[in-house]
Amino acid sequence: MAAPTNPVIRGDNTVIWGSNGVFNTGYIKSAKKSNTSDKVEVQDNTGYVVTTIYFNHKGECEFTMVVRGAIPEFNSGDLITVAGLVNCQVDNADVNWAQAGVVEMSIKATKYAKI
């Protein structure tokens, strides 16, 4: 059996963002997307789970990018599009500075099914 390999982002990994008609670019370093929901387990009178109810479906995504140019300003609640999920609400955005002037930004956002 072959050893597992790490995923590789191939091709153009450029991210574009903007506000008020001003746009900038950066490079995606890593990204993660998952679909989640809340769950209730319904038990019978003997304690066995007989059905489950899933509700409050949402998509959660996070990514880290290397920023080129001006650093974008994201606030909690801002709406962005990430990995095909439109109108994701920004949960938090972190900016990290490293040697040689490299700036990285990490964003976590949630797309709620009914918003």
C-alpha cells in the first residue's frame, strides 16, 4: 500500500478580495471546508436511539493566505464568498507578520442555510 500523501493546491491559488471598489490579491496557503449541523437523538422508553433529527445546517470554512499589498479589513459578521459558499459570515480574522515582510491572514467563516 502506498504511503498517504499530503494534499497539494495546484494551479492558480490566488484569492481576490475587496471592498468599496478596491481589490487586492494574495495566495491561498491552506483551506478547509466542512458541512455541519445540530443533532437531536430521540430515544424510546428503553433508552435506545430510534431516530435522529438534524437541523441548523451550516457550512464552516477557514483559510490562510499570504497577503500581497494592502491588508484587508474583515470584521465579525462581514459577508464573504469562500470556496463556493456565498454569504459566509466572518467569525474571526487574524493577521500574522513574519520575517522578510511576509504577512499571513487566517479567516474563519460560517454559511448558515437559512441566512
